[in-house]
Amino acid sequence: VVNNDGAKMSMIILTGLKCLFQKQLPKTPNECITRLVYDCTHLSLAIVKRPLEVISGISFRKFRDRGFAEIVFCAVSSDLQVKGYG
């Protein structure tokens, strides 16, 4: 799980997620994806292959006081969707 905490590794993974979401969700405006992926209130879960290649991910926002989470984006690299990643 990664969020925008300012750490170098977090930023690398978030950038990989942003690029994945932009490629797999072409109808979603790039500005919207960028704003939400880097938003400090959102969390992301990524599957990362070596060397730091993000192949799948989900971004979400937790609402602890209400007891649920809102999924913002979910995507798997198109060439890996039939290989059990999505």
C-alpha cells in the first residue's frame, strides 16, 4: 500500500500507477488521474514487477467514520490481463 508521503519510492510507484491508469483508462482526463493518484487522502495498492514496473493497481479513498472505501481507479496492464493478474 502506497500513498503520497513524499518518499522517493512512493513517488516512483505512484507515477507508475498514474501512467498505467492513463493508458488503460483513455476516456478519463489525465488531469483527473494525476490529481487523484497524488492526492494525500488516497491510498493505492500496486503489483510491481522488477525493476519497479507497475503492472496492476487500485487507488481508493477510505472513509473510516462511515466504514467504507471508495474505489477510484482499478487497472491491469493489457498484456497481463489474461495471465491471472486481472
